[in-house]
Amino acid sequence: MQLLLLFLMLTSNPAVARVNVAIGNITYHGSGTLITSDIVITNWHVVRDKGDITVEFGKFTTKARVIKIDKTWDLAALRLETKPKIKPIKIGKVPRIGDKLTIAGYGSGNYQQSTGKLIKFCAPGRTEPDDILELKATARNGDSGGPILNQKGELVGVLFGSINGLTNGSHSGRILKFLKGYNVPKKPKIILYR
């Protein structure tokens, strides 16, 4: 079982992408997740500087453009110029405290996953709902915008930051509100567990 877990941690998920933003001679990197045949969800802070965006799925690379942003929840949706021949990740139900979740991304240019337990929900401000997940897992620079996955491999969050061994990200209920009007593979019942 431990060998299988190690194999899965080292094997990249084909629907997890590296997002590149070129501004002049400098390229910034983040991660993202294919959620429809031509839409990748990532972080606003990954694409906010409005450079030329390319998205990489292994050896497949395509240009992309921002179609929607939400600065408060640090979310951005990108439309791909060319559709990859990759199955999108479905959006799952909001997880429960104590659930094992896996973060993934291309920090340092290399794919990596880290698994930890969801420890709490929080908000970006006093007037906002508790739509942020906090889990015991460490993300790297460049993992921003990457997926938070449940044990079924469904997207339950988009990670945006990590400090002291804890990673935060907007949960799937918030993602679905953000994507309202776009055709996503699954519409789970939105329930918050505390």
C-alpha cells in the first residue's frame, strides 16, 4: 500500500497543468486544473499581471486567456485556445473536517503531491463566509492555483497559499459559485460541515 501511495505521489495527474505567464523577458509560473474540455481554473494572483499565458499538460502546450477573475477568493478561469485530449477533473462536494485531501502542482517545474487532513474552514475577512479550506499539507512556490483533491480524485478546492505546513484554498462550493454560467462536469450539493 505504501509503495502504491509513493507511486501515485510521483505520477502526475494529466488534468493538472503548469500555468506560465510571460511578461517581457520574465516568466512566472503557477498551476491549474482542467475542469471542462477548454477551461482551466487557477488563482487570480498567478495571472493578474496580464502577460501572455500558456498552459502545459505534460508535452501539450496551448495559449490561454483569462475569462473570469475573483480577487477576493483568488480565483481565475482560463479559456484554452486548443483543447487537450485529457479528461477534465470533476468538481466534488465540499469536504468534511478530518477528510484526507491531496494538493498537487508544478512548483519548481516538477509535479508533486502532498496529502493531509482538512483541519478547519475560514474566511478571507469578517464579512465573508467560511469558504476557505485549511489543511495540513505543504505547498511550494509554483503550486498556487493547483487542485485540492478528495480521495476520489475530485476537485474540492483550489490552493492559493501555504505557511508553516498548512495550505489554504477556496473550496468547491465557492468554485461553483465562481463558475456559475459555465458548463462544469458535476454540480454537487453544497453543504458546509463544521
